[in-house]
Amino acid sequence: MKKTTIAGAIAALALSFAAAPAYAQNAEYDYPEQGDQSGFFNDGKEFGYWLTLTGTTDYMFRGISQSDQKPAFQADLGASYGDFYGGFWMSTIDFEDTYGPVEFDTYLGWAPVTGAISWDFTAWYYAYQVQDSSLGSGDLNYFEFTGKASINPIDKLTLSLFGAFTPEQDIAITDTQTIEGQFEYAMNDWGRFTPTISGLIGFTNTDIDGYWLGEEDYTYWNAGLNLALDKVNFDFRYWDTDIDNELADSRFVFSAGIALP
């Protein structure tokens, strides 16, 4: 879940090493995407679980394509007990002969509520199949830690501040810090559809020049419309960054998913 970090590690590898992979943030679904399982929590100490299946025209991670601008299939299987949750997330990826074709992520999180603020703290482990014979089987795997605080200043509007810290882990990734501002507004139903508009603007920074597809740091953003029909979601989203590279160019991404059971 996402995704550019390894593009960074790979870029760093390719130029002696230049740009890297992961924390999935492809679309804004009503069922959980990577790093946001709070919608599946139960009141009290009850057990909950979920399975989501998603198809997307492009797997985007913080504004950079992880599937080489091609369609991707994704799945998320998780469970919760009270404020705690964990699970497994996977996606098809395309980084040619370096790693892939599948990314496997494991996550553990805690999502308490204090007053008007909803919190979400998550530990991620991103794992990749390695195809480059010069690399070991776990050389590109790494940990990341994320946190998110959300408030509802008015009815149907959610504002969130998200942060991610990724410590340096050999060739997999260098020290990386990310911050995002996010919004989500639930609109009145359109017939049987429940529409939600949402978006974010984010900034990712490292201390290595050229690590992110030629940039030391970069800004990315997206905005889109999600239509929910029972357990099915359709997401129409526009992405862009300030990186001058075809993997991070502006684009529209369509995703469709189903939440089971």
C-alpha cells in the first residue's frame, strides 16, 4: 500500500542509484482503504471483519504510478476488535524487472476517539517479490508508521491531517516524511447512489537529491467523486504532482470495488 518509495530505492539503485514504493491511497472509498479502517469498527469490544476487492485503471501511491500507468487489482482482508485492527493488503504492480508483480502489505492499527477528534495510528510492513538477481528476497521490504487526526467541523464534512514517517532501511528506502491535508464531504443521495466528494494535498520529503523520480521532495494532490451503491463503490479521481516524469503526470483514475460479505 502503497509505492513510490521503492521507486526511490530503485532509482537510488539505478543511478548508483534514483526513485521508490508504498501505502495504498488510490481512491477515497466508503469501505476502508489502506490506512483507514475506522469505518468498520464496532461500538464496544466487538469483533468485526472485512474483505474488499478493487479494480483500478492505475495504482497511484502519493501521486506516482505503481503499476506503470496500467490497470491493477487490489484486495484488503482485515479484522477489528474495539479500537484495534489489523489486516493484509495486496496489489498488482509493475516495476519491470526489479520487483513485482505483486505487493503484499501487513498493517496493525489503533483508532481511538478523544472528544471531537478521531485518531488513527498504523504500523505498515510493505513486502515485494524481487526479480533482480542482484538483490536478496527481502532487500526491498520496509516498515512505515502513519498517523491521522480527523474532525467534523460541520455536518457531513470531515477534515483530516495525515502524517507518515519512514525510517531509513538499507537500500529499501531512505528517511522519508510525508504530510497531507484531506477533506471529505458527504452529499445528499442521488437516487440509490450516495455521493461523496473528497481530496487531499500532500508533501513528501527526503534528504537525497533526485530520490523521487529526480526530485528530493515533491507535492501531490487529488480530488474526486465517489459513488456508493450498497456495497459497491465507483471512484472518479484526478491526480497531479509537481514532478516532471510520466509516472507522476496529471491523470484521471477510475476505480470500482466491492465490500464483502
